[in-house]
Amino acid sequence: MKKILLIIVAVMLVTTSCHKDSVNPKYIKITYYGNGGTTNSGESSVQQLKLGHYTNIQANTFKLTDKRFTHWNTFQNGMGQNFNPEDYYSTYNYDYYGYQNPNELVLYAQWTDDRIINMFTGTIDLVSGKVYHFYDSGGPDSYYSNNEYYTLKLNAPPGKRIIIHFDSFYTCETGDYLSIGSEYYSNNNSPGTIYSTGSSITILFRSNYRYVGEGWEARIAVVD
């Protein structure tokens, strides 16, 4: 009799457990914080993802005066794990990075002075009256990296043009090059000073797997 009761209880527990999981599946919450930036809906936004599924990290919608968004980070001070918009994120390895709460991924927007541009893939709408400092991906103090492929589009206000003046330029001549319009620049063949023909200009940079160089330092402004 006791064996029969134990079996009935066990079946009831399994049935209840299965029923509970199917009705109330578990989710991981991805919370995005503006880290000083805001939107019309506040200082944070939430994305939910069912365990066992994957998603792409959301694009930034926060705005911060005189700052430009660069990426997301798991720490507010930028010392954690980096994530970029559209990065693949799967809950199969949701605790891989050792987050404090494995049921929630918290991401903080990271910002830089909007007058400093390190080479990346994206679009920047330039503002008249500002001088922008344009560097390779390593910034003013480091070299660029191997296997880079970046495409940057710069837009000026309607009716305006863009000037880019390179103060220094050096890439390895083994396949690393900068392309502006239909022209290619490599080694110490500096682009010099370039004017856009219209209100936008596209810049492409490619590096291979071998060596890296110092990159470049340039200034960008909007002109008539």
C-alpha cells in the first residue's frame, strides 16, 4: 500500500512540475541603462529572452549631450564585458561571463566625446562649427589591429561639404589600406587634405592578419 501511495505522489509531482514549466517558462531579462543618457521613455529599457533562445543586442536609443555612443558594457564604468549592437547573444551560455545575477544581463551605455572619432563601422552626422579628431581604431595612443574591416559614413548638413585633413598617416604596405571615394592609401602615402564632393563621404579601412601600423591622425570639419 505504501509503495502505491509513493508512486502516486511521485507521478503527481512530475505532472505538476511539467505543467508549471510549460505554462510559466523562464526568461532572462536584458536591461539597458543610458548611463547618463535618456530617451523619451526614461533612463532604461528592458528586453526579455526565453531561456534556450538567442537574440541580437539592441541598438542604442539613448541621447547624451556632446557625447557619442560607442558600445554597451556590463559594468557602469566600462570595465566589464563589451557588447555591440547586433551582437549575437544566446541564453545557452547566459552565465558564461559570471554575471552576479544569471537571470538578468545588465548593460550600460558607454560614451565618448563626440568630437573624437576612432575608426568603426557606422554613420556620424557632423555638426557645423565643430572640429572632430579622427583616428584609426587604436585612437591617439595605440596601433590599429589585425583583420579590421570598417566602413564609416560621414554626413554634413544639407548644402554643406566635409573637409578631412590628415596630420599623420602610416599603414603597413602588406595589404592594409584606407579608401576614400575611389582612392586608396597605404604605407606613408597620406591622403593629405580631402573635400567631399557632396554632403557625405564614405571611408573604408582594411587590415590583414600580418602586421599593423601606427594608423593616422586627422581633423574633420564641415565647410560651405
